Amino acid sequence: MANTHTNLDSAGQVPVIELKHVDKHFGELHVLKDISLSVKKGEVVVIIGPSGSGKSTLCRTINRLERIDSGEIRIDGVTMPEEGRKLAELRSQVGMVFQSFNLFAHKTILDNVTMGPTEVLHKSKKEAQEEAMNLLKRVGVDSQAHKMPAQLSGGQQQRVAIARSLAMHPKAILFDEPTSALDPEMIGEVLAVMTELARDGMTMVVVTHEMNFARRVADRILFMDAGQILEENTPEEFFAHPATERARGFLDSIQNHG
């Protein structure tokens, strides 16, 4: 039986997301090495680091899209099982926005957003559609509701993906490189929606290369390299005084490209 004792944070709250000693291999490759992480309600945690450092894998393990070899993952104090109905239930409480939108190409924008609420949350079609239209308006694409995904720009599709996540009333949303497939002029519109969500108190874990967003919006920065969290700090501290050689090198390489 899994130990159900839960660590409370300093304010006496159960973390929304908690990872304890998580390890993950892809064959011989050790991609996550003894990762422990706790995210409290309303917190925005931004994960940065070089390509191949394990950031996206970490993001995908949180709701078990990637299996872990050892360790424990909890959502709101409840341990994520490996499979079955309980996993599906917990997974539905954690939204996920991918690099590649992952919208259903053969369904309208409105249908993409109402599917989860009607099929998983068992809402009536009318209620789901009303809420979907409000969410599409919130992310600025309500005028596109009856179009198909292919008729929208990448930035619009990604905003629909965010609305689709919100429609499930998640306890947290994971963003895995949400702007890396977008043209530069579309990146801003997606980051603006994410910034608004953060202001509204959504618990968020964001893997991104957008350093200005990380600086402005994160409560905490995690710097990953070679499957480990090497640093964890406020944006002010991390960007002004990176503590490790690896982080200093990474920040230098970004500034030189910028």
C-alpha cells in the first residue's frame, strides 16, 4: 500500500503537485535522476535548461504520460497510480498544453473544447457549449468557434488548446514548450493568455525557452541539466546570481543568441 502521509507546505497546505525521488530511464539513458519537486496552489513554476536536459520528460511524467521507474507522484495529496480508472480521474485534474496543439483535426473548435466536459465531467451539451464559448472568448478566439483547427493560425490553435484545458476545471496546467512551434508574432499572444492565467491564480508548471516570460511570471525557476534539478530559485535571484557553472553557461549562451 502506498504511504498516504502527505507533506504540508509552510502554510499548512497540501501541495497541488508533488514528486518524490522520481527516476526515469529510456533504455540506457537516465533522463530523470532522483527528482523531488513540490508545487503549491496558485504557484507558477518555470522549468528551463538546455535541450535534452529532461524538462519535457519531467512535465510529461507529472500526469503519467511517461511512466516512471521509481518514486512517487501526488496530485493534491493523492498518489498517482500507474493505470486504471483512478489514474484517468487524477489525470483529468491536471491540464496539459503541448508544443503541437493536439487538437482533433476533424472536429470544430467548439467541439474540441466541449468534448472533455461532456464525456468526462458528464455536463449537458448546452452547459458545456456555454462554458466553452466563455473560455474561447477569454482566450480571444470565440469568433473561430465553428471553424476546423486547420483554418486557424498556430497561435489561435494553441489558445484553443488552453481553453480546452480550462474547460476541465483543472487543479493545475502543465505547459510543455507551448510556444516553440509558433511563428514569432504568435508567441506573444499565447504568452499573454498564460500571463493572465497566472494572474488569475492558476497553478502552472511551464517548460519554456521564453526567458522574459520566466522572469516576469514565474514564482520559481527550476534549472535542469542532464536529468537533474541543479538550481531552484526566484527569477530575480536565478537570473542575477546563477549558482552553478552550468546555469551561468546556459544563460550566457541565450544572451549571446538574443
